[in-house]
Amino acid sequence: MLRWAEVVWPEAPPRSLGALAICITPAAVEPLKALELRLYARGGETWEGAPLWAALKDGLAPAGRPETHAADGLAPLYPLRG
């Protein structure tokens, strides 16, 4: 998923699933958190990928945060955090 995000946001790709959650459509945030929990938490919880697939089947759509630029023409320091 992170490599996919590198293609979508080559100028500032997210480096973790948590960072990716900030960038994507809100419908995919909770399923992505469940995946991160399954990958990195202790325990044998199961993970169901269908909700994440349903949220991302059309692509890693940005969360609707428009890119803004400062009045002096500089790009924002953290553009994906809106």
C-alpha cells in the first residue's frame, strides 16, 4: 500500500500506514487502522480485508484536502495534513 501511495503522491509519499490514513478517503481510515493493528499488534486477531478493499477499490483517493500555497509562493510544509 505504501508503494501504491508513492505513485499517487510522489512529491511527499506517506511513510507509514498511519501517515497514509491522513491522506486517503475517510471511508478507508478505520479499515486501514485495523490492518495496521493486525500487522503490528501482539495477538492473533483476524483481519478482514473486504472493508478496506471496498473503500479503496477505485484508488487511493485523496481525502479532499485541497493543496494550498502561501501568499509568497512557497508550498506548505506539510501539504497532506491540510
